[in-house]
Amino acid sequence: MTEKACSTCHLITTGNICPRCKTPTLSDDFSGLVIIFDQEDSAIARAMNIKEKGRYALKVR
């Protein structure tokens, strides 16, 4: 199963549509991985504007 990253919210998923923002624009060309456990106390989550827990790509092409 190939993982893809959403080009809008950077969430990493295995589906064909992003479960978070419901967009079909997914890319298998991404780099970096950030796992957010506590988005309220995370400086990285604030910098990336992440509001929910999950696995996110740092860069999506």
C-alpha cells in the first residue's frame, strides 16, 4: 500500500481522497515526516498550522 500526502493539508494517507480536507489532490512525491501527538503544545504544529493529531509531510511536491 502506497502512502500519499495531501497537497493542501500535508496529511499522509493511504486512500485516494484526503480524510481531513476531502480533497483528491494527493501526491506520492513528498519528503519529511512529522507525527503530531499534542497539537496544542507543539511549536511545529503551530508553525505548520496543524489543528489535529496525525502524520504529516514536511514538503509535498
